[in-house]
Amino acid sequence: MRVMLLALLIFTSGCDLQRLTVNQTADVLYQGSVAIDRESDPEFAEDAIPASLKTLETFLVSAPDNAKLLEMLAKGYYSYAFGFIEADLEQARVWAAEEEEISMMSARAVGFYLRSRDYGFDLVGSSDFEKYALAGDEAKVKALLQDMEKEHAAGLFWVGSGWASAINLSKDDSDLVGRLNIVELIMDRVLELDENYFDAGVHTFFGVLYGSRPPMFGGDPDRAKVHFEKAMAKFGTTNHMIPYLYARFWAVQAQDGEFFNTLMRQVATNNPDATPDRRLNNTLARQRAQFWLDHREELIFE
């Protein structure tokens, strides 16, 4: 019996030590995650990010509730899908690629967006919230959201962002589309808790949400403009994805060709080195802006 107890103590101590080591490593990785944001070569970043995400998941096995690992994974899967797969998907549609290829790319993006959402749920840390949100129970979700504090904003943001992006690419999936109301409730709460998280990402979210749809389908150009302007005022000069999305969605829905040209040219000529910690983001924004300037007729009809 003593031998068994000793073995159990050694095993338990080993697990605790492993968790402690992973938690300390997570702190280092979190601080160093800016390295990928500073990357100047998008192709190199696209190749490197998947391996980095799987490495984070390896650490997560030993510390499944580590908030920094969960936040990096939620952000990483979202950013990979948006920054690379969706960019390729947009170009494939313009170039009239085979429908099978487009479907495969869309499915990959949706899968990664949902991973981001699910890591967001883990970061929030409430199984009840996840259960009722997935079930579409508005009353329960509203009640649980009111109990959440600023520390929950990051998790909620990635739940909403990942979920909404998956819905956007799954218009024929009634189960996903039917949860857009839950997503809006979640992002409304993020707006209350921390509107500046992820470069005022919640304002950009609502700018896209209300600016990408005609009024008969829930769009609201005026509300969209208010949110975009708030994001622009806070981070528009350092995060060039904000003016890019402003032009790509609000200007296109409004068919304001002059505004579209002004913002897209501004982004296409930005110097990514001016803000080193957002170099990759701004390089990707520049590439996408130039693409749509070259294919302006696909968006602005004159």
C-alpha cells in the first residue's frame, strides 16, 4: 500500500510540475507571439502558422485551462482563416475557379473559424454559456452574459468573431445561420465590456455586419458607419485592415466609388514597416486592397 501511495504521489507531483512548466512556457509564448505579427513575408507566415498552432495545442494538453494558450489559439485560427484562406477564396471567385475548389476552400475556412469559436468558449470558461449559446437559448444567454466581466471580453470576442465568419461562409447551413442572433448578443456584450480589445475589433465587426447587407436583410449603413468611424479614430492609422474593411464593405454597399478608391489607395500604399508590431497584418491589407483596386468593377458598378 505504501508503495502504491508513493507512486501516486510521484505521479501527482509530476503532473503538477508539468502543468507549472507549461504555464510558465505559455507566458513566454504569449509575450513572444508578436514575432509572427512582425513578419514581413506573408508566404513564410502562412507556412509557419499551422505548425505554431499545433505546438500550442500540444502544450494545451497539459494545461487545458491556460487562458493565454486558449487566447492565442482562438486568435491564431481566426487570423489564419481570415488572413490567408478567405483572401484566396475571394480571388478564386473573381477568377471563376472550379466550384469544387471554392467549396473546399470555404469548408476549410469555416472549420478554422469554428475552432476559433470553440477555443473562445473554452476561454470564457462556462459550460452553461456554451451549451445555451449553441442551443440558441436567447434568454439564458442574455442572463449569463450579464454576469460576465471585462476578463471575459477576449473569449466572447473570439466566440462571436469565429462564429459570425463561419456563418458568413455557410449561408445554406440553417443551423449556423440560425445562431446569428446569439452572435449579436455576444458582441453587444463585448462592446460593453471592452470596446478596445483587438484594435477595437468589435467596432469593426459591427461595421462589417451592418455595412455588408442591404437594409431589407438587416443592414444599417448609418450604424455601420458609426462603428467604422470609431474603429478608424482609435486604430485606423496603425491597423490598415480597418480602412480596408471600411472600403470593402461599407463603401461597396453604399456604392460610393470615390470613398472606395480613397481608402483602398491609402491602404495599398501604406508602409507596413511604419508599425512593426502590425507588419504582417498591414502587408496582407495592402495586398488585398491592391487586388480590389485592380478588380474594382467586381464591386463598384458604374
